[in-house]
Amino acid sequence: MDGHQSEKAREAEEEHRSEDASSALPAPPPILLRERVAIFLLGFAAFLPLYAPQSVLPQLASSFSASPAETGAVIGATTLAVALSAPLAGPLTDRFGRKRSMLAAISILVPLTLLLTLCGTLDELLAVRFTQGIVLPALFTGAVAYIGTRWEGARGASVTGMFVTGSAIGGFAGRFVAGLLADLTGWQSGFAALAGVSALCAVFVALWLTPDAARPTGSILSNLRGMREHLRDGRIRAVSLCGGTVLFSMTACLSYLGFHLAAPPFDLTAAGIGLVFLVYPLSATAPFVNSWLLRTLGTGNAYRVAFGVCAVGQLLLLLPHLAAVVVGTGIFLGGVFLCQSLALGYVGRVATTNKGAAAGLYVCCFYLGGSLGAIAPGLLWKTAGWPGCVALVLAALSTGALISLAMREGSRTAADPA
């Protein structure tokens, strides 16, 4: 009897100790309002300068006596630099600390954006834009890694949503501010204003974002080796190539839409072109339906539906009515955001090892496609104009839809043969 009582006492004591140990575990950190705003501002600052020149490309072409293809390189130079530097950003932001790296990136972007206002030739403008693209991936990869290590599960998804929302509004604001001020005082003033906004973002991120510590990380070379291993998986290859066709389509459409809208029958000013991009943040809500699409259709079919949405938007852009162009732009961008959301989720599920390298490979292909999309339609512009641009985008979307046939769910590791 005494032995039974002592055994029960020991069990009670062990249960009490386990409760004490579990209560001693640190609770997941709450999401402070100031941190939510800081994450929003990181997304805003990352996309504020990236595509801002799209609404003033016709003015730049006139100012520098350049062709549409040459002016389109103003966008292509930045996206090419992002593609080249993306594989390096992850290891570097880990090594120096993500908050510190992201603040450094915004702080460097401020003088670079101001430097755009002093460029006297197109070559100088391209050089500064390329340098901006080298810096930007520290914001993309740093923010995603920061969120992933600070919050998990639903909390992490909620904060990621703040970053995505900031990205969408920043993408719109860059185009809109550049276009609005270009009409009033010249294209240089728009970039000066964007530099000031970026500086404000840096101040609030510095004050409100909780610091993180630098951490040991693999070398850049090991990250590149991881990307090479992922290339052996046909599904990772497929989603990366699909991503390239998506940004090719988006960059081609939005970079040359301004030339189309500046000509008859629209004859829009730079401010008017900037207003068309009001649909940008509205279209960014499209990814909220991606979980329903995945449950209903599966990965491949959901992705092809998203490509189809993009194609419908492109066809509307051929109509000679401004309302149709605005609606078509919104539908097209909704499909683009849906494609991007589905692709990022797919990369995370399929890459069972070294997810950072898989994401780096995807981002590299994504922005390489964007750099090609900024230039290719310009080569056809003299002979085919806007219909040629739309045809090129539709061809890219069709290619992406065909490649997506190789996107399957499964448990094979990245190093397994396709």
C-alpha cells in the first residue's frame, strides 16, 4: 500500500515538474502594432523604387531621345541586377543581422534614388538603376527570413500578409508619385520625392522593428551549391521557369502600357498613366483565393487558371476604350499576383531541403524573366506596336501554362532526379 502511494506521489511530482518545465518555455512573442507597421513599411520601401519609372518611360524616352526598347532597359537593368544578387542576399543578411541589413539597404537606396535626378544621359540612369537592383534583394530575403524566425504559424502568415500588402501599395505609390510629379515639375522631382519617402521609412523601421542577432550561416558558395541541387528536381525547374514567364509578362505589359496610353486615342499625361495603376493594390487581393483554388483544382490546374486570368486581362487591353484598359490591367495584375502566390507556396512545399536556396533559384529566374520582358517588346514596337506587345505577353503566358504541366505535388527531395 505504501509502495503504491509512493509511486503515485512520484508520478504526481513528475507531472508537476513537467508542468513547471512547460510553463518555463518562452511564450511566442506577441505581434506589436509598431512591428506590423514596420513590416508593412519594409514591403513598401522594397517596391517603391523598383517599378517607379514605368509611368514616366515616355518622358524619359523624350528627354534622352531614346527608343522604347532603350528606355525599357531602365526597368530591365534593375530586375537583372535583382536576379544576379538574389542568391547572395540570404547568406549576407543572416551573417550581419536582418534588421541591420534591411536598414542598410533602405539607407543606400535613398542617395541612389536622389542620384537618378542628376543623371544627364541614359547610360548614367541605367547604371544607377542597376545599382539599385543590387541592393533590393536584401529587403526581400531579409524580411521573409526575419518574419519566419520571429513568428510561426498563423502569426507568421498574418505578418507576411502585412509585408505583401506593403509591397503592393509601394508598387503603386512609386508609379503614381513619379507620374504625378513628372507632369507638374519634370520626372526628376518624382524620384526626389521617392527618396524622401524612403528616408522616412528607414526612420520608422529603425525605431519600431525589434532587433535580431546575426547568426552563423552557410557560405555563399554553399547556397549556390544548394541551388544547383534543386535544379535536379523537375518540379523546381518548372515553377522557376513559370515564374520567369510571369514577370516577363508583367514587366512587358506595364513598361509599354505607358507608351500605349500616351498615344491616341488616349493621349494620357504621366499623371493619368499613374492613375491607371490605382488597380495595382486592388489586384493584390487576388491571392486570398489561392487556398480555395488549390483545394478545388489542385496545384497545376490552379496555376493554369491563374494564367488564364492573365490572358483575359491582356485581351481586354486591345480594346480602344480607357475603361476596358483599366479593367483589363486590373484583371491581368490579379492573375499575376495569384500566379506569384501559388508559385511561392509550391516552392515551399516541394523543396524539402535547403528551402532558402530553392527560393533563391526561383527569385533569380523570376527577375531574369522580368529583365527580358522590359526589353523584348521594345524590339517589336516600331513594326508591331501595342498589339505586338500583347501578342508577346500571350505567348509567354501560354509557355508558362505548358511548363506548369510538370508541376506536381509529392515528397521527393530536391536532390532526387526528376
